Amino acid sequence: MIPNTNEIAKQTLIALKERKLKPTPENYTEIFEELSLKYGITSSNKAKLDKYKTLLLPIYQQELNSKTIRSLEELISFLISVLNRQIG
């Protein structure tokens, strides 16, 4: 049975405790995404990242595939680094 979002959130908190990780937004998001994928559920965060990725030119999509991007902030950092390389 596929759990609902509340159940995944509960499992996320349990996993954080079991792994002895601090409940920071980054750690929570990483574990939540991991558990969501386990049940075949795409989180809204991953859906947004995938959507923005498809808007990039193929060369940047390939470069992005070699990186671990878990949040919009990380995507923005990647894009800034690409822009800075082009200018510099």
C-alpha cells in the first residue's frame, strides 16, 4: 500500500532519528525525497527541479546530470556558476 504524505513525513522523522541526523531542512528534504521515490511518488520539489531541467539547453542538462541537485537553491548555484564561467 502506498502511504500518504503524512505517513512519509512520519517515516522521514523516524529515519532521521535512526540515522542520527539533525532534523535540518536539508536532511529532512533528502530523506523525504528518498522515501517518496521508494514508494514511486514524485515530490513537488523534484517535479519542479525536473521541469526546470527540461528548460535548459541539452549541454547544460548533461552537465546537470553529473551533479547532485536536491533543491532550487542548489540549481540556482549551478546556474550562477555556469553564467560566471561564460563571462569569465
